Amino acid sequence: MTSPMIPVSSSDAASMAWIVRNLWLIPILPMVASGLIALLPQPRRKPAATLAIGALLISFLLAVTAFAHVLMNWSSGGPTREMVSFDWLTFGSATLQMGWVLDPLAAIMLVMVTFVGSLIFIYSTGYMSHDENFTRFFCFLALFAGGMLGVLIANSLLLLFMCWEIVGLTSYLLIGFWYHKPSAAAAAKKAFLTTRVGDIFFLLGMVWLFAQTGTLLFYNHGAGAIEPTALATLLGHHAAWGLSAAGAIGLLIFAGAAGKSGQLPLHVWLPDAMEGPTPVSALIHAATMVAAGVYLVARVYPLMSAGAGPGTTTASLTVVAWVGAATALFGALVAVAQFDIKRILAYSTVSQLGYMMVGLATGGVAVGIFHLITHAFFKALLFLGAGSVIHGCHEEQDIRRMGGLRAQMPITFAAYTVGMLALSGFPIFFSGFWSKDAIVGAAHHWPVSQGPFWMLLLGALLTAFYMMRQVGYVFLGSWRGHGHAHESPAVMTIPLLVLAFFAIALGVLGTPAWPWFTAFLDGHSLVFDLAGFREPGLVPMMLLASTLVFVALGVGWRLYVAQANRADTDPDVLQRVSPRVFGWLESRLYFDELYQATILRAYALLAAFAAWLDRQFWGGIVASISSGFRALGRCNRSMDSQWIDGGFDKGCEELTTAGGVLAWLQAGRAPSYLRTLTIGLLILLAVILMAASITGQVKL
Amino acid sequence: MTGTLTMLTALPAVGAIVAGFSGKRARWVAMAVSLIALVATLWVWFSVGASGQMAFVERAIWVPDLGIEYHLGVDGLGALMLVLSALVTLISVSASRSVKQQPGLYFGLVLLLESGLFGTFTALNFFHWFIYWELSLIPAFFLIRLWGGPRRGPAATQFFVYTMVGSVAMLLAFLAIFVATGGMDFIALAHFAATGELHRLIEAHLGHVELLLACGVLLGFAVKVPLMPFHTWLPDAYSEAPTAITILLTGAMSKMGVYGLLRIALPIFGKELFAMRSELLALAVLTVVAGAWAAVVQKDLKRIFAYSSINHLGYCLLALFAVLLPAAGDPARMLSVSAALDGAILQIFNHGLTAATIFWFLCMLEERSGGTLSLDTFGGLRKRVPILCGLMGIALFSSLGLPGLNGFVGEFLIFRGVFPLSWQSATVSVLGLLITAAVILTVIQRVFSGPLSTHWSAMPDLTLTERIAVAPALILMLLLGLVPQIILGVINPTVLHLIDGWRF
């Protein structure tokens, strides 16, 4: 629970490694590529794809260099956190600084995002090859990559927020990529607005943090906003409801993270986001952007955990744990009863993001981020696999109209199975087992409550079950669809195989015997020691988790493979058992309907009220006042026409003959206003003259 | 150089006369004049520098017996307003392509309006400041009255009468001040107010009327900005005015109110406004939230962005009223005050630029749709006019406050400043950000997305000239979003100098 103590380098820019000084290149390159692609004329497909992929590949190489740099510093016991700051703007006597940071957390994430991103970019050239807006697709994808990488290297909450919003924008643009579909346009809007609900809390938390600490830099050689000095101030400042300022700000920032990472109750946008092209779902709505919320919590972890001692936790982390656990269970439950291949994966993502949150809250940064990394690989794999299936089945997404695809799509099947076993947490051989087990173990040791632990266990059981169900429907059994399915081209299958390799191999980084991941992120030294397995309770926990996985896979096999549906109209096995419960789950526990009936209704009513207030209420007051004045004006008119009009009209006549323009004005009621103004100015002069005589020419 | 500001103000007035007599070529005259004016104001902006002091000062005794002095000068704030006015006028002239009736008179009035704006932002004595303030109103009235939409008559009248009522209230208040002090110089009055001398003089000559006077001045500005509930003229005026004139109304004229509050109301009546702080803040929050919410149900694009303008200027009012707190000697509070004011001034400029650009795009859309801007008639335009939609999308996202574009920075600084000064109003006002986003995304959804109606299947996309014309505005949005220091570097010293003299 203690925050990692990482040695920090000196601020001397000259002594800094080239990669640290030029870390900004990593996000800028894709952004520049995006700008260039935007200027390309639409049909230029090849240059667009080349620019985007090339820029991201260079970013990948830079990220690897950065990673190697941190790794070398770490193994040599040197400083593993280095940062560069620059002034962004000044207000009052203060300067707002921004900057970037290179530390183990950023380095790992950079490598993951650029690597997975590159694979998905390459895959997209195949998947989107027939799309008329191919160029625009790569423009948005590259901008996304730039924004996401910016989030990762930001050493300033403000810079992070700015990149965060750019990422949100690209997510919006890509969900609504097929804009001619009203459902896609609606889903894009819903995604942007739901995440913005979280973001306004995030913004409040940010300005509060800024006002309290005077800086938004995370780390600044002891003067940063999440370093001990600032945290002590924040802890000493009490907000409301027994929360310290640190706790309240932590919760506000977590609200932003919850919006982005699809946590309850802001998860509703993520399943709808599947309206976007499948590579987008894989990259943005599974592997990277939705994990940005988890990353944010990890980044501000010192703030979230400020004040926690041994055996205790903080208010904000307690909220994170419960929200995460509830989301993990909810997502897994709903995923059991979906029929759209991508929606199952979307709810699975919601659920897994909940696991990561619990991991952060109960086990610390390394536990949560390890699952983030492994999940990124196997979930990207599953989504790209799903994309390959959709592509092969001629844009069919309903798993009831698939079946038996293992024969037609062997490579996709093999890769998908690896992803499915990793997600299910199949023991020993798959990365998901190790990362999920670490979270479940941490939840078990959580001092506050065992509630999240049991919820996660139940969630794990359901996860294995719904994945078995999906694979049963899609790849096993017999073909229930229309037409003829085919395997995807190599440009799509090769990325699948690469991802499948990592879905297996990454597990070695986080075994109890060789906890490289924890050691690297927390800045400890690392030794290989099988005694790690002898930690009390560890092996029984693994056995329990494995048993659950086996049971769930077995039940799934029995229900969905042994007695597979023969026709696409057959109801689901569970539907036959309990149509009512299945109906609830299929309707996603009516969250959308609930929001429709409450929040959106209130929104529409308030809008109508505001419009009424505007037109009827204020407008009515104005109307009654003005009718009063009109009555006065009528009395005045007789006087007007007697003497003022005479002179004025004469003047107008002269102008009329001169320009011929005002004659036209005469047709309207315009002169009466000119008259009003003339009178006004005359009164002004008269009063000034009078006043001057009263005061006896006092001068300033 | 002495006389610069006078010449700058005279330039569009002279241009107006030339334009008035050049018939069909009036637009080119107006274009040339407003371009020269823009260059001149930019030169003023870059010469003002980061001292925060008044520059280009011109003083001449005018009516010595009445204490009326011809006093001009600009600091960072004034110079920024000049640049904005010139920029918005240029945009308005560029957007006025389809004026067929009486182009000479039309462009003459536009330039006269620009002259009024320049005068308002440079005058430092109430006497001629007020003349310019009213002078800008008259061309605006005629532009709405003669070239506006079907309901232009009532809209123009309402606009004129409403603004006039505010002006008269302000005029009376200043006459009272004149009676009490014998002078109407803003700088001198602000100094008087800070030392307490103003208070003493008013008490001695007129009795306990300070609050009344403050309300009178406030009313004049509250109508112009507008502050709810003094805004009911605005939606009609904005939607009935020719769209190119709405550019001027929202881009420049609404800023006169915020400028007046900063230059006149707060320095002179700070103490009195401080006494009304909670009520004013409540109204500002109402302006932000109800303005955004009222936009939700509008069916006409011009009305939607009219309400959205109320919402955006509401943030400026929020900042201006939140800083009505004694701050001297409290560095933390001082910092928040300067953040709020820097943010408000940045927001003035950003909103002017963004709103003008959005209405410019609406002009282009209007030309292509045969005059209609009804939300329900469009749909799927991205398919047919992708460049129009893409570029307008940039302006829309700037209005939404997307980081990386100009709108965000001002709002961020305003919230940074307001939150510590009044966390309640900041917390409620963030709702405005959310609702504005909903409004703008709905516009995008309804106009750009969805299936393309066959009705628009022949709509032409932006021409190369149009693309080149809007490009500088969009580039400026991006530039100010990424490097806001270009403006803040000059504005911040001005703000520090301003608040240095304030005593609440």
C-alpha cells in the first residue's frame, strides 16, 4: 500500500539522456502524421496508411528506446524517474508549468500502446480496405495515437487532461465513423457526453488541486502536486463529510477515470461504442483509451493513497475498490446474456476494467497495471479476432447466426482460443491467469472488507463461462449463418498471431517467483525465487481460482458445445431455464432505460423550463413594462409632433434630396428612433450644462 | 505617436463615407478598410507591450468648464478589444457576400459600427465614451431593421429600446457622479473610488445613493452582455439580424458590456457591487446554466448559437463577479483573482473569434440552403459537403471548449480563479460545460450526420476562396489553444495593474 519510492534524477537538462529530452516526439509524430493525412485528398489511400503506420512505428522504436533507458537505469540502481518541464502560461504572479515524465509506469505503457497500436493499424489496412473514407479513418486513428501517448507521458494533470480530451474527441469521431448510420451518430454523442460527465468532476478536482498546491506538475523534485510536501498540505485541509482535500480531490479525479474507463454508473456508453469499426473497438475501446482511466488512477496514486498506513486504506481507494468490484461483477453478468459478438467483448471489457480498479485500490499500482497490460494484449486479440469473424461472415455480428467456424477460419480460431483462455484465466500457461490472480489475491488481503473479493471470484467464474459460451456459439457446433464464411487475409491474421504469442508470454513477467513487473514499477530489485509461491494462502488461492475456471469452462462446454443450437432461431439454453432473469441480463439490467426515465427526462424538462422562463416569464415582464411605456409614449406623441418632428422632418427632407437613401428609410418607422436618440443627446447636453452650473465647475 | 487612436477611430468612419458612395463596390471598400484597420490594431497590440500601463495616451482639454477632457488610451485590455473588433468586422464584411439591397449604405453602416467600437474601447472619459457607445448602437439598429429577417421590425425595436434603457440608466448615474465630483474621467474616478474620496463626495452632494448609481451603471452593461434576466432582446435580435450582422453583435458588441464592467463598473463601483456579490453571482450562474439549457430546445441554428453566446459570456460574468472580494494582502486570493480576470479577458477574445467564425459558417450554410437554418431541415451533410462540415466542426469544438483549441484555456483559467473564490458557483456552473457540449453535439448529429436528405444532394462544398478565407480564423483558434501566452503575456500585466488599484 505504500507508494513506490523511486529515485529521481537531477534537473540538469544537459546531463539528461537524449530520449528523455525528446520524449515529446513520441506523441507528436502521430499527431503530425494525422495533420498531414488531413491535408491529403481523400482517395490517397497508400500515403495515408504509410504515414500513420510509419509514424507510429517510429514512435514504437522511440518508446522501446525510452523503455531500455529506464530499464538500464533501474538495473544499475540509478534514477528511474526523469522529467522535463516548460512554462505554458502566466497568470498573476504564477507560472503554469507543463512537462513530461519518463518513469517505469510511463515506459511500460508507451511500449504497449505503440506496439498494440501498430499491429491494429496494420490490421486496419485490411479491414478497412473497402471503405470510401479510408484516409479519414487513418487521420483519426493517428490523432488518437498521438493523444493517447500524450496522456502517458504527461507530467502535468492539465496536459494529461488536454490529451485525455483529444483522445475523447477521436473516440467520438471514430465511433461515429459511419456517420450515415443514425445509431452510430447517436452512440458517438452518448460516448462523448457520458465521459464528459466524469470530466467535469475531473476538471473541478484539477482546479481544486491547482488552487491548493499551486502546481499541476505531478513530480517536480519535491515541489510537485503529488509529492509529500503538497500531499501533507492537502491532508491537513479538511473538505466536507470528514474527507480531507486529498480525499475529495482524489474522488473527483476518480469520477473522470470512471467515465473514461466505463465504471458503474457511467459504463453505458462503452457497449454502444461498438458501433465503430472493429479495429477502433480493439484499439480504443478495449486496449488503450478505456484503460486511460486506470492509468490516471495509477498516475495519481500517491494522492489517492495519501494518508493510508499499514492495514488501513483511504476513503478514495475504498470507493475505487467497491466501484471496481461492482463493475467487474455487473459486466460479467450482463456479458452472459448478449448475442452480439462485439457487445459480449464490450461488457467483458467493462468487467475487466473493474478488476483493474480493484487491483489498484487493494494491491497498488503494479497489480492494477499488470492486468491492464495483459488485458490490452488479449482483449485486442479477441476484438481483432471478432473483426476477422465479422469480416469472414460478411458483416454478421449475431453469434446465433454463426457456428462451426473452426473449420473455415482455423487461424482465427486458434488465436481466438488463446485470447479466450487468457481472458478466462486458464492456469499457468496464460498471462490473464497471473494478472487476475494477483488482483483476486490482493482483494483477499484488503483490510476493509471481503466483499470485493467474493464479487471478483464470482466475476471470474462468469468470465470463463461467457467466453466458453461465445466460443461455443461462434467456432464450435455447426454453421447456422447464411452464405459462406472465409478466412481473413494475412494482413489481418498475422497481427492476431503476434498478439496471441504475447497473450501467453507476458505471464512470465508477473509470477510470484519472478515478480518482474512489481519490482520494475515499484523500483525494487528483483531476484528469481521459487519461495514466492510459499507465501501463505497463495497456492490455495490459485487452486481455488483454477477450479472455478475449470468448472465454468466445463459447464459452458456442456451447455453450449455438447448440446449446441441447430438453428439461429433456437433460444439460448439459459433463456429456456429462466426467461425472466435472462431477459433482465439481456436488457443490461435496464440501466439505459433508467437513465432515460430519470436523468434524460429531467434534462429535457429543465430545458423546457429554461425556455419557458425565457419566453413567458422574463418576456412577459418585459412586455408589460413596455406596454406601460407605450401608453406614456402616446401622451408624449402629441407634443412630439407639434415641435420636434417639424424640425427633424425638414432635416430629413434635405438629406433625402441629397442622397436618395433616407427616403427609403422614411418608409419604415426608423426616423422615430433617430428622433429618440436626438432627444436623448439633447437631454444629455442640457443636464451636463445644468449640473455644471450647480456644482460650480469642480474639476478633477 | 500621438493621435494614433483618434486616427484609428476616424479610419472606419471615413471609410464609411467612401463606402456609402461606392455602390456595388462598397464591399471591396469595406474589405480594404477593415483589413487596414486590422493591421493598424495589430500594430497597436504589439506596441502596447507587457507593461500593463496605458499607452497611446491622448489628452486634450475639450470643455474645460465642464471638466470634459478628450482622453484616449489603451492598455492590454483595450488593445485586445481593438484587435477583436477589427477581426470581427473583417469577418462580418467577408461574410456579407449576398447583400444586394443598398450595399453602399449597408457597408457604410458596418464601418460606422466599427468606428463606434474603436471609440468605445479607447475612450477614457465618460462624455465621448458614451457618444461612441451610442454611436455603435445606431448602425446596428438600422442593419437589423433594414436587412433583417421576417420579424426584424419588433426585434430591432426591442434591441434598441432595451439597450437604450440600459444606456439611459447609466447616463443618469454618470450625471449624478458628475454632479458630485465634477469630472467623468474613468482613470481619475477609479482612483477616487480606491481612496474613498468618491464615496465621500457622493454622500456629501447627493446622500446615500451609491448603490442606486452602481445599479444604474450595472444595468447598462448587464443589458449589453447580457446578464440574465436582461437578455430577452438577444435571441430575437441575433436571429432576425442578417447573419453577417449577428457576427458583429455577438463577436464585438456583446464584448462592450464585459469591457465596460472591467474598465468602469468594477473599478468605480467595486464596493457597491461587492455588497451585491451573492446576488450577482447567482445571476451569473443562472446565465451560464439557463442560457445553455434554453439552447437545447431551440429549433433554429441562429437561435441555438444566440443562447450559446449567452452561456459563454456568462462565464465572463461569473469571473467578474467572483473577484468582488477584498484581495489585497492575500497572495493566494490575489492569484485566484488574476486567474479569473485573465480567463475572462481570454474568454472575451476566444468567444468573439469562435462565435464570429461559427456564424460565418452559418452564413455559408444559409447561402447554400436558400436561407433556411432550421435544425430539422438538415441531415447527413457530411456526405455532400465534407469540407464545410469538417472546418465548421473545428469551430464548433472550439466553442465546446475542447482542449487544444482556444475556448478551453479561458474557461480553465476562469474555473481556476472562481473555484477558490466561490466554489458553489463554480460547481454549479460546470453544468454549463456539459449542457453546451450536449447542444453542440446535437447540432453536429442533426446537421452533419445521418442519412443525406435528397433535398441537399446538390449542395456545393466550400470553394477554394472560402477555404482560404476561413483558414486564418481556424489556425488562430489552434494557435491560441496551444500557445495562449501570446495573449496572456500582454493581458496579465494589465490585469495586475488593474487590480492593483481596486479596493472593495
